[in-house]
Amino acid sequence: MAKQKKKPEIVLNNFVAKHMHEANQSQVFVDRKKNAKRGYSKHKQGRYSDDYRPFALILFNLIFVAI
């Protein structure tokens, strides 16, 4: 009897498992409740002055009156 030829096995690469050590790393999280008690806010409120607002309201009214 002749020997049967072996079929090459298909290699399936798991790219998620291969690169998981690069992406999945521990991080230190900031306690938001403590920061809120200290007065920290992520998005600062009131950074812009109100000087431009009357001008913008006049333009806004002119546009709607023209329509």
C-alpha cells in the first residue's frame, strides 16, 4: 500500500489574544467623588465673558425678523 499524503493543517491565528498584552493594562482611576468635593470640574463653566452675548442676540433677532 502507498502512503497517503497528509493534508497541511490550517493555522488559525488569534490576533486578539496575540496583542492583548499591549492593550490590556491596568490603570489607576481617579476618584471623581473626592474631586467633586474638592471643587474640581472636568469641563470648566463660565470661561467666556458675556460681552459677546448682546451682540449675538441682536444678530439672532435680525435674522428671524428678516425671515
